[in-house]
Amino acid sequence: MRFETEVDGARVPAFVVRWHGVPRAYLNRCAHVPMELDWQDGRFFDLLGLYLACSTHGAVYDPATGVCVGGPCRGRSLIALSVAETDGQIFISL
């Protein structure tokens, strides 16, 4: 799911996905060049559903950690957001 959050006084796109039952949240910004990842609005996983994928650069990220495991930014990471789930509701904190 896409949403916006505030970073340094600016509204920026972010997203949360559920990976192996655990919610993970990241800024929606490729570690290679700061462009949004989703290839369609709210579509972050590759075709096999194994990795988060940048539609522009082909970078793929481990959904559990945000670390780029393939592509032009290998070894760099998405910017993670603190996420918690309580009674089925997801909360993001900066």
C-alpha cells in the first residue's frame, strides 16, 4: 500500500508491504536514483513475488531488509521506516 509521509518538512511517497506475515515499510525511492519503485500504482514486487523491484532501473531489493540484491545499486538499501502492527492496524513512526 502506498502512502505519504513527511521527511525534513517535505511530503514524500512511501509504502508498506507484508512479507511472510510481517509488515515492512520503506520510502518509495530507489537507492540508485531517487525515483519511485512501483511499476503500477501500488505494485512493488517482481513478477514472481520474491523481491521488491524498481520499475525504472531493474534494481531488486530483499523485502525483509530493503537491501539491494541485484542491479545498479547492489549493496545499498531502501530507507526503512519503523513499523508496528497492533490489532490488525499498521502504524508507521519516523
